[in-house]
Amino acid sequence: MSRLDSAISRLMTLRVCLDWATAAIALRPGPVMEFGLGNGRSYDHLRAHLPGRDIHVFDRRIDAHPDCIPPADRMWLGDFRQTARAAVRRFAGQAALIHGDVGSGDDAASQALSAELAPYWAALLQDDGLLVSDQPIGAAEFALLPLPGGEAGRYFLLRRNRR
């Protein structure tokens, strides 16, 4: 598979997962969180599918398209581990949905980072809250759900187990 085909497959799978997840939490209260703003495509997609919803975004720096930058009061800049810890103090058990897009191209480093973030994501999510992740998550707090479409192994859809 060419790199172009691979990128298209990844993005199509992401869209299917985000569409399913946003529909599943549409009537559920709670903020949405995006770990990894990147160029802002998935943030823009979440914003379009959940109008009026508080979407908190986490990244080291802002490199997004100008139209896809969250308001300053919902942009958390810095190392994910530090900003996630601060978010747990403020939002423990409240998030309805988290999109974890922390892959860097280095598989080992990306998987290690997502493993470090998994306890924070579990602490942030409400019972039965959803996690869409670009990395596999093996934490006991999560149940892996079948993908609603797309290519298996490109994204992972998980539900926060009840406490």
C-alpha cells in the first residue's frame, strides 16, 4: 500500500470512528477532549458534529490552520502528561469523549506515550465514556469496541468501564 493510500485509509477510519462516537454521545453531557491538535482537522470535525459543545484541546504547541484553533480558554499547551494531570484535577469523571491522536511516527514512542496517558484518560472519562485512539490501549479500565467501519488496526474505539 502506498503512503498516500495508507493516509487515506487512516483518515477514513478516523472519520467513521469520530462520526459514530459523536452520535453516541450527542445527548450525553460532558466536555469532549482532543489530545493532539495537529493541523486541526479532527478538532474541526468534532466542532462541526457537536456544535456548542465544550471541546478542550491538548498539544505541545499550536500548528493548526488558523480556522481550526480552539479558543484560548480551551487550549491546553504543554507536555501531555502535565496538562492531562491538570485536566484530571478539573474534569475527573466528566468527559463524554476523548480523541487521543498522539502518534508521532515512532511506533514505540507513540505506544509508550499512549500507555502513560491511558490512566489520565480513564480518570477524565465518565462511566461508559468513549475513547477514540490512534494507538492500542490495553488498560483494564477500557473495553475495546468493534470498529463501526474502516480498516482494523488504524484506530481503536474503547468504552470506559463503570467504576
